[in-house]
Amino acid sequence: MKQLTFTLLCAAALACAASCQKEFADSDGMIPVTISASLPDTKVAIDGVSPKWQSGDKIAVFTTDGTLCPAFSTTDGGSQSATFSGSKPDGSTLGVAVYPYDAAVSMSGSTVTINIPSEQDGKAANAVMAATAGESFNFQNLLSVVKLNIPSSLDIRKVEILREAPASGKASLNTGTMVLSAASDAAGSVSVSTGSTLSGEVFVSMLPASSTKLEMILTNGRGKMALISKNLTSGATAGRIKDLGSVPSSLSFSDVALLSSATSAQSYSAATQPSKPQITNGDFETWTVDGANLPNNWNSFQTAGGSLASSGYDKNNRQVRRESDTRPGTSGNYSCLIWSRRIYINLIFTSIDVVAQGNLTTGQVIAGNMTASGTGNYNMTNRGQTHKATGNPLYSTFTGRPDSLAVWVKFIPYGTDSSHPYAKVEAFLHDNNNYQRGYNASDCTGGTVIGEAGEQQLQKTNGAWKRLSLPFTYSNSSNPSYALINIATNSYPGGGNAEKNSSDVTKADRLYIDDIEMVYNLYNVKTDASGWATLYLSYDALVPSGVTVYYVNKAACGYASLVPVYPGNVLPKNTAVLVKGSANTTYAFNGRGADVDGKARVNVGGNLLKGTLVDCSKPSGTCRVLSGESSSSMAVFGNFSGSTLKANTAWLAE
């Protein structure tokens, strides 16, 4: 065995099942041969020490017709030159020799096939050498060798080196050029693993390649992994050792996911919300109580009450209608349009000039004063009452405690009202009493408000739809009985603009409304048969008991490094994560309450996972989704084979 003042390698480290053409197992027709073999300084040297032959070393010698002779061995040792003894077929000519003996597989013509093992012991610079015949065999190293120093404190049990170019497996040696070429089935990885801790210098032999990118995966005694990237300035050159330096003792280890080359559909159902109350006809798809003039379960001036309810609000002066201009991405066909109307009456001694705002409510409009800001003008929950002519309810029962109100709007003011340029949307969740809400504070009476949300300064949206997310603020822990939602083209009584006595809605303030939704920061996520799922939420969420979520901070050579976030921590909103729990189990991700409010959010900087809140088209580039190939111990990401990614799911973009 060759020596460098310490053991350089063991032939068994490169062992493979030797096969040969025409190998002679007995002495018939064989003649003894003695050859000399040298190790020039171009052979791999460690720390400047040249390699030396060791007594008992064996080499494989082929004749020029491809016959593998019985092993040649030496009793010399301690020098770079040694005499090897063996036998060859009578009349044959020796052609090429390979070290170690068991690395030679076969020879055909001028090509020798050699196997580089994917599993090595790391105790030496395992280097396959070859030599052509002459007066002596002058060996040269065919492999590239990398060296790294591992602190024992890391308890590393396995080192795997990965690269895009072939690293191990069968390779062909052209004995004319002495160039080693990887076979088509050669692997892109090679590893060193032991049952005990790897420490100190570890050597790994690989097929030479010009590729400069090299990735290492280090596995510790707990099965956790760390990914390290290296860039070699000149690739992995044959006959040279690349010193990769020391592994940092502070190296961070984590779980990993496997990146599969197989295509995959999303392997599980998307996250779902538990059944929670919504506003009836909040999508404005049903219009039967007054044709296209009023959406069911919503009210405006034509269902108004109060002393002035019928003074000027006949069917020709209505300020609500159904529209086919809908918000982006909706599955519905209609939206609701409200607009302002300017009433101008020239009397003998005076004139009336007032802007009646577009008004939409889940309650009832009460008109009791000619002055817009006067008491007697308000919207109210009129419990248990329906409008006699239409049968439309003048109230909206509602028992949920949503976290926010989402609504799509498009606001187009007419002209300018610099003092009062805003429209409004407001919602009040209240107890089991009539409740009225007016512009005048004295008219906001009759019940107890439990939660409220609103936007009082809705600006023009420049002709585009805009999604508002209005958080609810709760004053107590009771469950409400009713919801009163009010929407108006102006947030100030009498504010806004419209053309005088005109029925042309394009000459008035216009507010389009679509898809009102009560949003609950509580999603249920069901894991697959292996206990995995992905998740993407619009709110800060508490990681529930029994679950660990992961984000990805690195992906390389078939692996993704997973950083854990444990139960009890708060995950920031719009964070794409991988979820690990028990198999086929539903977990609730809550975004409300003291467990979330005021708690610090986990830092997930550098996350490579992406997500979506709505069903979306597959993004360009490589897109990997959680695959059905996943096991209980390892998640697998496969190349997405579909066209649409599900809402509230995550994927890995590379």
C-alpha cells in the first residue's frame, strides 16, 4: 500500500467486483514477468510529501489484446519505485497497468473501464492511477481529490459531495491520451460515511471535471443536515488535491427536503376556513326584489322609512343598479353601482340645492330631514321588519366575529369637492337591539356595538378596482346578533357632486361595489398521508401545537435546507411555509387573540418558498410543489405538472 508517512489509501476503499476478459486462473501457458513501476512527483502529494509504494501493493496489468493478467504484487516498500512480479500469457505483450488492482473492470481495444466508488471511507486520498508500458510503468494519477478538515464537535457522520458534472461510477480511460471520461450512467455525487464521528482530514476522490461549482451536504449524528457551497477556481483537475479548508464549528444543521426530478401535481387539498358567517348576497349576484334596481338583502332610498321617505324618491330617481363591470378574478357576473344625485328646486323666495349621496345599507335608510346633516337622517337595523312592497329584510342577522371586512370598490368622483373628496364603507356588529347610525352623533343610538370596521376616506381609484381590507376592532368579547353595513358615495353629509337634476350617472359621483367578504384569520390545514402540507396566509398566525413549520433558506443539488419555526411562535403574514404534523390531521392556524397580539414575529429572511392567496397560474421558471413521493421523514418537492396553483399553498421557485 502506498505510503505518505501515513496510510494513503486502502485498496478496499475502491473495491469493486473485478471482472475481466481472458483472465488466467492457473499457470498453464503463463510465464513469469518482473516489471518496475514508479510514482513520479506529478502523482498526488499531500503537504508536499511524495507518495511511496508499500510492500503488498497490487496492480492490474493488461496485455495489448485486452487480457487481464493475474495480479502483480511487490515486496518492496518505502520508495517511489518498486519491482512488481507476476505472470503473463506466453507470447503476449504488456500494455497498460492500473492501480489499485480491483479498480480495473475491463479493457477493449485501447480503452480501460474503471469504477470510481460512490461510497468511500475518507481515510485517505483514494486515487486511481494508470500507466502505459515501456521499459517501466510510470504511473500517473487520474482522479481529482478534495480535502476538508472537520471539527469533532460537529459529530458529522456523513459527507456527500454533489456537482452537476459526474463524480463517481464507471469511467473510460483512453490509454493513448491517458484521459478519463465518465460513462453515461456516472453519478453526480460521492460520499464518505461512517458509524462514528468523522473528524480531522477527510479525503474524497472524484472524476476530474472542469465544473467549478461544488456542493457539500454534511449529516450529523441526529440526522440533521447542512448545505455548503464551494466554487473551485479551476475545477477538479486530475492529479491535484483541492483543499476546501475547515468546516466552521458554528455550522448550522437542519432538516432537508428532497428535490425530485419527477413531475408532480399538488398532492393535497388547499387550506380551508371553518364555516363562518357571511353577509347574505355580499357578492351582489341576486337581484329579484326590485329587478336590476336593488340587490336582495340590501336597501337604499326605494325601501326607505321616515317622514320624507316618499318625497322625491320615486322609481325614476333611484340611485342603485346592477352592473356587469366586476372586480378582477371574481367568479360572479355582477357588481353594484351607487351614485349621487343633485336635487335643485327654484322656489319663489328661495331655492333648494342638495346632493343626495348614493346610499347602500344592510339595514334601512331613514329620511327625516331635508338637511343632509340634520337629525332624523340615518341608517338603522330594523329588526324583524321587511319592506312591504319588495319583501326585502330591513336588517341583517350576523353572529360571527370576523377579523376584517374585505370589499372591492371602484370610486369615480364627478368634478371636484376639495373639502369632502371621500367615499365611505363602514360596518357595525351589534347586539340584539335596533341600532341606528347617522351622520349626527346623536343619531348613533339604540344598541351596543361589539365590533366595527370602516374606511371613511376612500379616495378615487383612477378607474381601477381596489380591494379594501378593513380590520374589525372589538370592544367586548360578546358575539353579535346583527351587522349594519353602510356604503356611501361621500363620507360627509351633503358632500360630493352631481349634475343638477340629471339622470346621467356619468355626471355624478359613482361607487362600484363587489364581493364583500367577512374574513376570519383562522384557516384549517390538513396534512397528507405522510404528515406534510404547505401554507400561505394573509395574516400573522400562531403555529399550533403538534406542528412544526419550515421555510427554505437554501436549495442545491437536489436538496432544500429547512429552517424550523416551532409551536407557540408567530409566523408573519404572507410567509410561504412547509407544514409538518401527524398524517391526515387538520390543524387550525389562528391569527387572533392574546397569543398573537403583541408577540414578536419570527424572522424568515431569505425564504425561497413562494405562495398565493388565490388560485393562480403557474409562474415562469422552475416551480416545485409538495409531491406525493414524500415520506413521513422527508418532504419531496417535484416539478409542478399542472397549470393552476391552489389558493393558500406554497411552492419552491428556483
